[in-house]
Amino acid sequence: MKKLILLMMLYCSGSFAQSPAKTDPAVLRQFMDMRFGMFVHWGPVSLRGTEIGWSRGNQVPAAEYDNLYKEFNPVLFNADEWVKVAKDAGMKYLTITARHHDGFCLWPSAFTEYDIASTPYKKDVVGALAAACKKQGIKFCIYYSVLDWWHPDYPNHSSTKPSIDPKSDMNKYVAYMKNQLKELVTKYDPYMLWFDGQWEEPWTDERGREIYAYLKQLKPSLITNNRLGKEFAAMDNKQIDHTKMVGDYDTPEQVIGKMNLTTPWESCFTICKQWAWKPNDQLKSLETCLDILSRTAGANGNLLLNVGPMPDGRIEARQVARLREIGDWMRKYGTAVYGTMGGPWEPNETFAATRKGNKVFIHVLKSAEGGLTLKALPGRNISKSAIIGGSAVTTETANDELRIKIPQQPATLPYVIELTLDGPADQLPIL
């Protein structure tokens, strides 16, 4: 009888759900094959042009920040236009900050009044984006912070002066999270959930595993990143132990991840400097954006490129123009990005490489006057070589070196050289 009672207690507490079935590898392969997505950081903070979440109690007094929602009325928000911008850029999925560290919700939640329904705008932003993504064939994904500096039951209420609120109740807070996550999953059916904020002390790996197990009960195919737990590459791009990872893939931030053919990963970058909209923020050049995209794919990762819409709901025209330029490049060279594997050479400042079938694609990132000299491809011969959409190039293998002569380089960098091999490229080792 005691054993039965113990088993029932473990079941009810969720302890049996600490090691749930992982996401189907085929689902993760589909996710990684997409290679390129749009991140969107947006909320009432755009009215001040400061960073989302982090400027609360810092650049903007907390009381003022927490009341910005009363002014938030993005009358020019058009979900179809946002999704079309992403699609035209060659992006295959879109991730919206449904709830950032500031606790504000971009959907009408039944579990809080600190949400879009309490603004002058009132309309469901998350729902509109979910519908627009479905209509245009883009995978819809949701960002949700596990910390909430606004919520009374989350123990810490400040990014700058962390202290434990004795009145807080972490068990009540996790119940609140579960209610909201169930709401998001059942109402909007996201393809993936992107978590964040797990580094603070109140959050533990155990709670992360509990949430992961809970989500798998709601939707077994749902993908999550690894920010439900403490093991993640983050901004210092540290080497992680994937066996300790809570979630499905790693998330280096503002840095290109390390070459990894076994653990899926996705780098997130800003198109400007700040995640949320900032007036006159410095915009990355087209060459820089494409360099990041090529080197990310070359290291076998995905790129999640962030835009920060303005307070009225529009994505800045200059950001849209940059994304359109990326889309033009992807229409020409997308075969060297989508559905590829990184390698066989590791990316560097001069070039990156991807492969698919019997093809190897060399993304030339810097001017290669006189050509390229690489390690030879073991056990493979090259039957054809040319710049995609351009002229043929000549190759020569000798002394364990592959020399590529490029008679005429395209004016725009990067460009891609396609090598056709006499055997599969995915079996080649990393060189």
C-alpha cells in the first residue's frame, strides 16, 4: 500500500514526466532543413525605443514601463504584410515574442490582464500572425520567457537589482506558466516554442524538464529550444554537453555556432543592434547579413534573424529593404542553403561550405582573386564546377589540395561555387 501511495504521489507531482520522449528526429530534420527564419521582438516598449524587458527599471522607470501598454495602439500592424516580408526574404518560419521578460502578453490571455486586450488596440497579435503564417506557408513559432519581472509570484522583479520577493510563490508561478502555455499551444498550434530567461536562480533544470514534459503531453511534435534549462551556448558560444540539454536544439546568441553535425542548433542575430525597435539604430550591411547566413549554414545551423517593428506596427522600411535584398540573394543561391548539411570544410572568414546529394557548395565570402586552395576531397572526383548563375571554374587536385581557379568573380559577395561530385557528399568527413 505504501508503495502504491508513493507511485501515485510521483505520478501526480509529474516526476514520471522528467524524461519524456524527445521530439521525433524527422521533425527536427525538417526544422533544420528550413535553415532561415524571422525573429520579431515587439511590444509596448517600442513606444520608448529602448530594449524590450531589459530597459524596465533601467532606461525607463519600472512604473512607467509597466503602464506603456495603456498607450500601445499599433493601428498600422498588418500580420499578412509581416509574414510576406519574411517569405520574400526567403525565411521559412517566424518567431514572435508573445511574452518577453517584462511579462506583457501579445495575445488576450485568460490568466492576466497585462495583455493586448487591455491596450487601446485590443486585437490579438499572436492570433493574426498564426493565421497569416498558415495562409502563406510559413511555420509559426512563439517566444515565451520563463522569467517575468512583472508577475507578483515570480521571485525577482528587476533586471538591475535582483532580490527575492518573500511574497512570491514559484509553484503558483509555474502553474500560471502552464496555463498560459496550454493556452498558446491549444489556441495557436505553434510549430515551435522558443524559451528564454532561464538563467536566473529561481528557475531550475528540474522545472525546465517539468515544462518540457508538460508540453510533450499537449503536443508530442512540438519543438522547443534548449532555454528551458541551464545548458546552452548563449553569447559566449560555449561548448555544451548536449546530454544535459533540456529541449531539442542549442541557441548561440549574436554569434555563429560551432560546427556540429549531431546536435541541432540555431543562431539568433539582430538585423540592427537592439532587439526591439530603436530610432536610427545601426543596420547591418547586406554583405554582413549574408556572411552570417552562409557561415551559419556552413557550420550546420539555422539562422533566426531579428527585426524590431515600430510602435505603429510597421517594420521599418530600411529593414524591409534589407530583407528584400537577402531574398534576392536566396532566390539565386538558396539551393546552397535550404536542406543542406554543413561542410565538408569548416567555415572561416574567406569561405563556408554546404552540401546536398552529390553537390558541394562553396560560399565565397571574401574576394578570391587568384582562386581558392582547400584540402582535397577524399575519395571523390569533381565532374563539374561552376559559379551558380555564372561562369565555369576550373579545379585541380594535387598533393592533397584542391585548387579552384575563378576566371571572373561576381561583383557581389558572397557568391556560391557549385561542385558536382561522382559520389554522395554527405559521407565526406569534416576537413
